[in-house]
Amino acid sequence: MLPPTIPIFPLPNVVLFPNVFLPLHIFEPRYRAMLADALAGDRIIGMTLLMPGYEAEYHGRPAVYRVGCAGVITHSEPLADGRSNVVLRGIEKFRILDEDQSREYRLARVEPLAEAASEDERRLLRQRRNRLEALLAAAIERGGQDPRFPPAIPDDDLVNALSQYLALDPVERQALLERNGILARCDGLIELLEMKTYAPGGGPKSVH
């Protein structure tokens, strides 16, 4: 369960998904302060995507998409110059309700967005997985790579990992995050892969 207020870390090209790991490099003073406070508390940071046009206000509080994903810090490596390398594991989606202006970094009051799947949805997700893997194999083979799928990974974790790590536009990732549940996200990912795989010259060429 998320606390009602969490620090948010807005970036222009990163979207976090539940149960997926994300490495980050923290170097700005305001986010060093954010990290220190998070490590002293519940270790939770909310990742949000900056909206287009953020550049002029980057050092202030530019607009962000209202739906993000919170992560818990699983690893933190302080560096000699005050920077840090950290790893987050996504835990839960949230919607920003408003922001608290009391800190140098951004704090947001949030509501959690649960993504529990019914048995019927899980059955349909299992069926969709075959189509998803076939599309991914076709896309990767076009890039001359050998597709590999870890068979033990749960269906929802596979969908979330592909949504985060495939070479998609950040706004496409954001749209996937905002889908209402894991089955809808899987359908959105399939639609994107179909478009990119069969469009002339299309196809995601790499996994980050």
C-alpha cells in the first residue's frame, strides 16, 4: 500500500512498470536530497514522465503525466562525488492528485491504482502471450537477433517488462502504463508490435 504522499522523480524518457527493475543515476542536488530522505524513510520514489515542452521549465516544476508508477529502492550505491546509482523495483501505479511545494524536490499526494486481474482476465492473458511472443520473435528476427523468452516469467511480468524495455517511444510507454489493467496493456502492446513489425521498415530493433 502506497503512503498518501510520495516523492516523485520526473524524467523525459523513463516509464516504470510494476515488478520491473529500473537502474537510475542520481546527480542533481534536489534529487540527492530526495534520495537521502527516501533512504531514511520507506525507500519509495514515484516515477513520472515529463510532458512535451518541459525543457523551458526543467529546473522548476514542469508538467508531468498524472499517472506514474512507484518503486522501492532495492539497491543504492553512493559515489565519492555525492552522486548515487540506485535500482528501483516497480510496486504500484498511482495517480497524482496534487503536489506539496514544501521541499526542493517534488512531493505528490497520490491515489494508488490497483491492477488486480480476475481469473478470466488471466486466462485471456495466457492466450494473448502466444501472440505477443510470436510478434516479438518476428520483430527481433528482422533485426538479425535470436529471440529468447524466459518461460518461467509470469504473464503479467512479461507484459510489464516488455512495455518498459522494448525500444518504444516514451509516450507509447506512458500510454501502455495508463491502460486499465494488465490485459488491456497486453492488448496495447500487441497493437504496437503489429504496427511496428508489419509497417514498412518498422519493428523494434532492440531491447534496452
